Amino acid sequence: MASRATLAASPATVPATAARTPSTRDPGRTISASTRPWKPGAMMSAVNRAYSCPPGTDATADRTCPPALRSIARIAEVTSGDDMGRTLRHPPPPRPGSLALVKRRSIIALVIAPAAAATVALASGCGSSSAGGGRALLTPAADRPAAVPVSVPRLDGPGDITVGRPGARPTVVNLWASWCGPCKEEMPAVQRFATATPGVRVVGIAVDDAPDAAREFAREVGVEFPLGVDSDDGVADGYGFTGLPTTFVLDAQGRLASTWAGPVTESDLTALVDSLEEGS
């Protein structure tokens, strides 16, 4: 399967001309970028090219393009300002009542909520340079999808880590990578929260990362909570994510209650967990 393409850029520009960025999971595949500033409609054109819509096609309207691509292009078009081009990532899986997004590999960072609370959030992600300032998507208890148990290999020992299984405690799932600067900035806050809140299970999962690099990252930062590595897109397929870092909060029934796109602080995590009781 084709590897997920990722690209981190500043709000207004993308990396150097002809820069070739190897994919972590598919070293033979690269992505290229231009130094030209993004302009309105430029992201939509990139979407067209990526999914082989005919040149000049308006992917927001043309019926020859997949319906999900038209939806993605519409979002790309309206986010063609400061937020455009920051993170290119994997979409969430389709759920009843939500859009069925294109393929398993997409180039736009999206979270699509159930119809009862339809909201789209773009991650500030690894194009960002300071912890905090992410965006939250909260799902009321009545609208939360059924639990989706996901198991990933442990990074810090033998066996697997499973999230999304009903249990006695809520779970915070933090997605990160050793190559993600904001992930390194936020990780001490996640560790402080884990230490201060024993009633909440905290799990870190490395995404698109080499296990050795991820272990070294965790050692340097001083992570003590359980760590796994998403070696086969289990978390991406189970929950979807918007770029790195991303944090999910699951209620005690294992259901996805909230998604935090971007760097998270200890107070952010406390507020997200507190919202579980308010929304139950």
C-alpha cells in the first residue's frame, strides 16, 4: 500500500524547491514541495493532482471526482489562508452519518464529527513551534461512536497495548513521533498529567516512526507512562488523526469522547477529562 505522505510547513510557505522528503514507512517514496507561497485554490489544485482529477477540474463540484474528494477540496479551498499547508495526514475512518473519505491515504488533515455536532478541525501540528494552542473536538455522550478496540505493539517492552476497550478508567491516547518538534515540547506536560492523575490511564503511541528513534526520544524526554508504536496503522484506522501531535480522550466505556489537534498542556488534558463527566 502506498505510504502516508506528510509535509510540515509554515503558515504561509512550504519547504524548499525540489526538496525531496523520504517517507518514514516507504523510503522509496518521496514528496516534493515548492517555495512559492500558498495562494487561494492552490491546495485544491494539489488535491486534484494527488487523486488524479482531470487538470483544471473544480474538485469541489465536478461529479467525475469522488464525492469524498469534492468534500476535501471544499475544505482545502476555505482553509487557503494562514492554516493552509501545515500538516498533511491520514483521515479518520468513515462512521455512520459521516463522510466516507478517500482511500486509506489522504493528504488533508481532517476530523469529521457525527452529524449531530458536525465540526472540522485542522491541526496546527508539526508546522507549529510552541506547545499549547491546539483545537478540541468534543462529542456528547449520546453521540459517541461505539468503542473500537485497537492493539499496538509495546515500544517499552514485550506484548501489546490495547486502547478502546471498556474499563474502569478513562484513557488519554497521545500520538507523537520522534521527528515532531511540538511532540517533544508537549510530552513533559503529558507526563506531568499522567503522574498527577492516577485515575486516568495515559498511553503514548508513536506514529510513522522508527522504533529505535522513538525509544531514544522517550528516554530523552523522560516518559514513564506506557508506550506503543503504530506499526500497521491500527490507531489511524481505528480512530483517525489530524497530524502530530494529536490526543484522544476515551471514556470509561472505551468510546472516543474528544480529540485534541495540536500540542496539549496539562491544563488542557485536565479540562478534557473533566468534560467527560459534564458530557456523560
